[in-house]
Amino acid sequence: MSEKRVCAYCGEEVMGEVVRRGRRIYCSEACAFEDSRSLDCAGRTDVSRASLEEELKFREHPPIS
Ligand SMILES: [Zn+2]
């Protein structure tokens, strides 16, 4: 059984050697570098998570006009 390995950054299927960073795999050092850099900057995932919570609160308690 061979597991399909896909680069965590560009989404390309990885043939041969993979570059590992923790639990993620990449097709090249460049992708590993770019992905770790994008994770470090600004924390976009945190922002979207916060806005989702706001959205759910808004639905539970709609403002009465
Ligand atoms: Zn890649």
C-alpha cells in the first residue's frame, strides 16, 4: 500500500524524496520555507476564527431594531 504524498504548500504530488517539517511534507525546501513563513505572518487563521465566533454570536443574539 502506497500512501499518496502531497506537498502541504503547493499541493503538488510529491515524487521521490519528501521534505519533512514536523507532521507536514513538502516537495522541496523552497515550499517548506514559504509555508513556515506564511504561518508566521499576521495569523490569518486566528482572524477568520474570531470572525466566525462573532458571526455565531450574532446569529444567536440578533440585534433588535
Ligand atoms: Zn511544493
